[in-house]
Amino acid sequence: MYSNRKRTLFAAFILALMILLSGCASGGPKGTLSLSAVSAPKGDKAEWQSQSPADGDHVEAGSEFDITWYMVNTGTTTWTTDYSMRYFAGTNLTKPGKTRYNLPAAVAPGEVGACSVDALAPWEPGTYQMFVVLGNADDENFSKVDITITVDETEE
């Protein structure tokens, strides 16, 4: 039999999962997620500009590819190479063992920065979504973005 504590923990887990899934399925504008993933100081701000591959692009099952997000620094601080993109939620498409990717160059306010991650498509065909956060050198998140890809069967 389950104790009351185990039932309470299970119920909290289910509630958290429902909140996460409802935010992911909301279909809101790019970069929205209903969880509190963002907590950085006022000077760190970003706006999604574009990404490659685009949402809905097709990749072959098991293939390696890069995902690049282009973000505008809309804040007042310069992003340094200690800032990073990190896996946050959804299907982790990053290569095993690597979930943090530092920015390759500093990005001053008003400039566009790019950050690429090494990705590996799942082996099972289907549609997959991954959420990542942009964080400062203190790991304080200040922006979140996502990508949705369609994985096709491997051609033999």
C-alpha cells in the first residue's frame, strides 16, 4: 500500500507534469513556456530572431545535425562567452553528455548573437520538441526558446 506521503508526492509530480505539458502545448508565440524558467537580472534580456533548422523541418532518424538560434541582445549588459544555452525541457536533442553550450563570442546590446548545439535525431520517427534557456555567467536564465523537428524513417 502507498503511504499518504507517497500519494502526495505522486500527485505533486502529476500536477507539475500537467502544467509543463499545458505550457508546451499552448501553441503560443516562439519562446513561450508557462514555467518560471526565467529569473535573471533586469540587464539581461533577449529576443528570438530566427533559428536553423526551422520549426517543422525534417531530419533523418539517427542523424547528426546542428541547431542554431539567433538572438537579439535587447538588454543593457554584454553577453560574454560565459553565457550559455542549456537544455531545459521536452525531448533532449543534444548529443549525449552535453547539455550546455557557451556562446562563441561576446554579444553587445543591440547585436545579434548565434549559439549552436550539436544535435542527434531520435531513432523513432515522429515530431519532437526541445526547449532551451539562455543564461548568464551565474546560470540565471533570462530567455527561453524551442525547436520542433519531424524525424523521418532512415532511408536504406
